[in-house]
Amino acid sequence: MHENLLYLKAALEKHPELKFVINQEDWQTDFLRFYQSQTNYNISKDNCNVGCSLYKDKKQFSFGIDSPDPQKIDNALAEALNIIDSLPDDPDFVDVEDDQRLAPQRQLSNNIEAISLERKTDILSSLAKSAAEHDFELYGTFICNYYKSRLINSNGLDKSSKSSPIYLEVKAVHNKSQITVLETFGGEDFKYFEIESFRAALMAKILNASNPVVDVEPGEYEVILAPRCLAEFAQYLCYGMSASALDQHSSFFEDKLNTKVFPEFITITDDPQDPRMIGRDYGYGGHIYKELKLIENGVFKAFMCDQYYHHKLGLPKNGNSASCVKIAPGNATLSQMISSVKKGLYISSLHYMNFINPRQTSLTGLTRDGTFLIEDGKITAVVNNLRFTERISRIFENVTELENKAATIPFSDNYESFHVSSAQAPHAKVTGFNITSSTKTI
Amino acid sequence: MQQKIKDIIAKLQSPEVTFADVRVSFTDFENITFVNGNLRNFSSSKSSPAIGIRVLINGCFGFAGSKDLSEASIERLIKRAKDNAIHGAMFQKAPLSFPTLSPTFADYQHNPEIDPFAMSKEEKLDYLQKLAQMIKPEGKIVHSYVAAEFERQEKFYANTEGSFSHTTVYNTLPLMNVIASEAGQTQSRTWPGHMSAGRAGFELFHKQNFLENTERIKKEAIDLLKAPVISDTTADIIIGGGHLALQLHESVGHATEADRIFGQEISYAGKTFVKPSMLGIFKYGSDILNIYSDSTDPRGLGYHPLDDEGVPGRRVDIIKDGILVNQQTSRHIAHMLGLEPSSNMKASFADDIPLVRMTNLCIAPGKGSLEELIASTEHGYYLDFTKTWSIDDNRNNFQFTTEIGYKIENGKITSIVKEPTYFGITPKFWNSCDAICGEEEWAYHSTFHCGKGEPGQVMRLSHGVAPARFKNINVSVKM
């Protein structure tokens, strides 16, 4: 299985002057795309890749080989050895990772095998039948991946890990109005998927979507953010908690370590060990990935820092990258939160966010997949998708209430590369949320 | 390789298979990044293989792709693609179909002026290091980078209709950026903006005048730290080519991808406000607006003699004299809409499924120079160099921020503004276009990074544009 990786390791060990990090990744996906309550594509893909980063003093060169074999490895290594002496130095490079700790082994099924195409089709057919009763059709993806990796470096690290994310995204779209609502399931253990709870959640959203459609004026609104929205804002906020952002002078958290930045009921951790989440054993470079408190009771606690920036900036290293963000729940029930809103909005999902000024955490983005008007404590209408222009720091400063339970939300990151991750968050009530325009469409 | 692909096609020919195609690609890629004057990354992958097999059975497509081109892998992929189609057909209401096309044979081999993979490593690194040294942190400049991405892709395509193509192209993406900081404020400037790629080799660095613009971006980044924001509520804006390419991309390009109409991309990329009933009647823009998709122009990254489902390259009018007249389609969707397929089905690599993609989507030039357009503007802003972009699920409401704005008063640029932000609704915005510069200002602006599809793909594509003016645009966003 790893003969090519070990072949490369043996070849590199003939060059004691080199430091190296090599890793092999084996990846498969079984990807069902559906639209209008029917299959669009069934897609299967696989890949095996060996990557290698070589260091000679402060010179560095990397190469990758898809579908490797000894001949390809010999050719790539010969080229690397030929070029590395001619490269300019990176004075900030000191050493490759030396964290020897191993993550506990997780019991995982290969979900591509565990969840057959027949079972996926049965689940989707059943959900489509329920949605059709309300003139909604289903669109989305049902994805199972299986991923294995092994990393070896010249400091003696030899670490293996695997994951098998499941991602089910169902968008129900009304055939005439195009009103859209979203329900998702994600994780690595399909035993947590209960079709009747999934159906009930989806149907409740479909019923909310039967309200009339209205538009609202730009302005500041009290909003209830669904867990998906709060988690996504937190993920964007975490950009500024990275050592690389600090190094670029683009971090909101510069000079704020151990400073109170948010209300004391805001606690954000990066936790890969929750069984309902999609796990992560190691960070970039092979450092063990463990729970890290980022915001504790409103106080900023840590930058996420790898070996490189540890040496460059003198920060403690931790291997984290905000892949498993969790926001601690509060005390209120969702119905209490909604009933306490005189006039406001319920926001289900966000779309196309982009920073305007990352240091200030200012960004713009849109609502999507169900935005609802709340009047006198009740959802009374569907609202056209809206644009907001906000500072994420201000959103967290303006959280007044958090739901008493957190939901696990999967994210399918399809920009540049295909990747599934998860986060946990409760609903949040936020005051003064800045809506800057309407899209005039659903 | 040609014989190998023909053998695969022969194996796919059977009564149950209505249509099938096979793609094989080999990709070289090199990425060089200098940060703060120092080489931070030099990475390379050579001749990375990929294969994708797509079959249409019982009116449903099945696909299997891999990086493994061995015989055993190919046998496995054929079986998996067929199984995927057969299972897919079990959850289907309307079987997919499209008319047969006559076979096409094509060969295209692109040769850049300076092959980035063949030139001397020393020459390449010396040039990039020199650039990096010229913009390294000093004073208020606190961070900088120079990045270069080079790609060569050889691709083979064949289908059961007898079509075959073999192409090789070189693409290059050069970029440099500086960040200035003072008293808790940061501002950045890039050159030549985020649509900097081209169908070219290393010569693109010279053609885009990198060495000549290092001092400019450092000065502008520092000047922006103390520049005001726009104080107007609405204003006339002239949008420069690099940023106009993105405006076109987001609010016309993606909006007229017909797979969005049918919801095939809802779960990630989104929908579109464009409906089939709008064709031929919808006033998308002003009378001077002519937009076309042209996969026959080899200057752009979207050139191909044959797309990734066997449709020969075409030039198709999308907007003619301001009216929406066509869309970017697949064979299946074109058939449903009663259109000829527009040759817009593309996959990033052979192991990706083809999607409806922009190729070379262009605005036809108007008349006059940028200098003349600025001179004819009484009060407004010249905006370029994208900083932030965002557009809604239906491609109707957009908001963009550029790195810098140049204030125009009485036909002259008088000062700069920071983070100029404008927003609008797509048709209203394009209907406000009252001037487009001429051929002398028209150029391709290209990207490596158009994300779409699930599993995710990034596409290389181009936009040909000249600077244009838009009247009475919202430029006030309450923050």
C-alpha cells in the first residue's frame, strides 16, 4: 500500500544533508448529484498522490506525483536534487515538524462501501415523495468519501490517519415560486442519520416557506442566525486567528491575545475529537490536532500556528487550522429566541462572503436558502435574499442570546478543491445586523 | 495514447450505451512564490495523468475518473461508469437525450514565446527574485509577495460518435502584491490585478510590465492609508479592463450558464434570474452592449477546437444590441431549449465531469480611448484592481470593492479614494452602460480560479473587454 512512499523515504535517506517531509494520500469519492428530484450524475473518483518537500539548509523545493511509481519518483527526485542548490534561501525556515505524539486511532467505516447507491437512492426517493406533496422538488448532493494518509519526515515522524466523511445536502425548491430551503446531514458515522428526523426538519422548513414573499428595506435588524450562519461567520473570523494573518499584519487579533473581545458567553474552540464531527488527526506538517480554545468566555486565547510560524513569530505551535470549529451553546430555546423578536429576520444560510478588509473583519455576503420575516415573535413571511455588509467582530459583539443546544453542520468546500468539513454551533440572536440591499429574488 | 483511447471507446460501444466519451490529460504545473523578498515556495508536478470515462445508459450519465491510467484501472472505471449510470437511471423522471453530431477531428499545439518549463531555472528565479526584492517590506510596506503559476496541459478527447481531438496549451498566471500598514490601518495593491493570467509562457511577465509597476503599487498602497472613502451616494463610474472582466464574469457569465436554469448547480454555485422565456426579448443591457462567447479565439484560455463533449468550438452571441439572445449550454440543455449547443462544456482535468463553463466570454469593443472616456466624464470615479467580489444566488445583486479608485473631476483624475465599493442589480447596471472604449483598449483578462461544480473544479478562462462607463451607480454602502 505504501511501497512508493517507503521507496521515496529510502532514496532520501541516502542524502543525510536533506531534511524532508513526505506524505501519501489515497482518496476516493462516490458522489451523487441530483436535481428536480432525479439523478443528475453518479460520479466515482479516486486518486493516489505522493508529495515531498525537501530542505537543504534554508533552501526548499517541493514536488507532487499523482499515481506514483518508482520511475516517476526517481525522475522527480533527480530534478529536485539538481535544482535545490541553486535556490535562494528562506531565512525564516528552521526545521520540519518534531511533534512525535500520535493521535488515538478512530474506528471508521469506509462509508463508500457502507452506504450503497441503492440506499442513497431509496433515501432520496422517500424524501422527494414527501416534498412533492407540497409542490417542492429536491436538489443537492449525497457524498461519501474515503481518505487515507501517511506522513513521514526526517525528524522521525511516521503518522497515519484516515477519514470517511458523509455529506447529504438537500435543497427543496418550490416549483413555482423558487423558494428554497435547506437541510443537511454530515459526519463520519451514518448511525446518527435518522431519516424521519431529517424529513421532519425539512418539512418544517417547507411549511415556513409556504408563507407569502415580501421584501425589506436596508437597515439594521435583530436577527436569528441559524447554526450554519454562526458557524460560517466563526470560520471567517478564524482567519484572523492564524499566525500567517498575523505575519501579514492582516489580523483583527493583533495585540489582542488574552484580551476580552466578545461577550463572556462566547466560547469558540477548534475540536477534532467530537464523534459527531468530521475528525482530523494531524495538522499541516504532522503536528497532532487537538482541542484548542480560541475564544474563552469572550477572551481571545490563541493563534493557530504551525512549525514555520512558530519559529518566525515565536508563538506556541498547535497544528490547528479551524477545521473543526465549535461554538458553545447558551441558555435559550429557539422558540424563546424567536418569540422575543418584535420585528426581525431569521437567516438560514449564507452565500458568497468575501472580506473587504480582513484586519477590520469587514465583509459582504448574502442570505440564501430561506430568509424569513419575524413579526411579534412569529415567522410571518418569506423574505427575498438580502445582502449584508458587516464586521464579523461586530456580529459577535452584538450576540445577545445563544440557543441551549448546538447543531453539527457539514460544509462542502468546493472552491479550488473538494473537501468536506464540519462545525458545531447554536442559533444566535444578534442585534443591529446591517442589511445593505435586497436581491429582489428568492 | 490515441490508440489507447480508441481501444477504450471500442470497449464502450454496446447496445446499452447511447453515448460515451473518454478524456485523458497530462498536466505539468509549477508554482513559485516569493514572500517578503524570500523564496517561500517552489513546487512542481510533472505530467500528472488523469482519465475520465462518461457513459449514457437508460437516459442517465454515469462517470468514473482516476489518476491511474493502468489497464486494470481502466477496466474498473468502465465498469464503475456503467454501474453509476444504471443506478442513476433508477432515480429519474425524464431520460436525458440529445441529437448526434458528425465526427470532428482536431489537433492544436500551442507554443509560447518563452516555455516556462524549458527556460533556465536560474533565469526564471533571477527575474522573480529581482521583482520580489523591489517590493520587499520597507517603511510602511509591511508585507509583499510575487507569485507565478505555470501550466502545460496535453489533452485527448474521443467519443462514440467518432470525434477525436488532441491539444496542448500553456497557461501562465503572474501576480505581485504589497500590503501597507500604519496605525492599525492596512491597504493593499496588486499588479496587474486578479485577472492576470494568460495563454502564454514566461513572456507574460514582460508583456504585463511587472518591473515598471513596482514603485507604483508601493506608492499607491501607502497613499491609500490616508485616502478618503467615496462620499457620494451615486456616481458615474468607469471600470478598468481587469475589474470589468470580473463584473462580466459574475453578472453575465455565470448568469447565462444554462445548467443553472435547471437547478443542476443549485447546491453550490446557485441558480440564475435568467429564464428560457427571456431569450430574444429580455433587455439585459443598453443598446451598445454586445457580449459573445468565443471558443474559436486562440488568444484566450477558453480556446478549444472541440469542447469536452465533442462540440466544435463556436462563437455565439449571448447579448446582441442589449438583448439576451442565447445562453451557454451543454448538448442536453441546448436540446431541451431548442438551441444549437454553444460549445461550453469543459472539465478542469480529465478526471472531472464536464460542466457548462465560460470559455472566452467577451464584450465587443466600442469607440475611443480610455483617456477620451475620462476626459468626457464630468464627475465620477475610475475603478480597477478587484479587492472584494460578491454576488447572490441568482446573479442579480452584486457588490464589488476595488483596491483603488481615481476621482474624476471635469474630465481629469484629481485624487484617489480607498476601498471604493459599488453595488447594483444586474440588468439595471448593464442598462446604465453608456460608453465602451474601442479596439485599442480591448484586451483579454484571464483567471485560473473560476470555482464551480461538485466535486469542485477550477477553470481557466478569459474575458475580452475594454474599459466602460456606467451612469448613476450606487457607491454608498453603510458600514
